[in-house]
Amino acid sequence: MPDTREAAAPPQVEGVIEAPIVYFETVSAFGVGAGIGRMTLEMEVYEPTEPGAPSRTRRRVVAHLRGPLPAFDALRSAINQMEAMLTPPAGGRPN
């Protein structure tokens, strides 16, 4: 007899649509104090110039990431899992 159980509904999480997307290229500063981890996230911004002139770039802080150390453990775990996705299975193609 086929299994006809319905899939469990995904957990309800507030703000999924409205949450900002944070793009960054480097972590320029980090530290910890009083059990709170801190990271400064940066990216390079290209500024418009006159036609024919070389473009200008500058670094810009896009976010200050703060949180309790267990949250950074969860972040580290997610990053490790993302890196594992880049390793192809034996005989497989990379993701």
C-alpha cells in the first residue's frame, strides 16, 4: 500500500520576504566581548565617473554582524555545509 501521509508543513518563520539580503566580500574586523561575537562586513563599491575615465572604487561597510557565540557556531556549521556542497560525490559533478 503506498504511503499517503502528507508532508509536514514547513515551520512558520516571520519576516522571510522582508528580510534584507546582505552581500559582502570580506570580513574586515572581528572580535568577541562579553560573550558576543562581532564581525564587520565590507564590499567594494564602484563609483560612476565621466565617460572614458577609469572607474573609482572604494570599500564600504555593509553590515556589523553581532550575536551570541552559539549563533556564530550555527553560522560556522552552515558555512562548513556550504563548502561540503562544493565537493562532488565520488564520480559525480561539482555542484
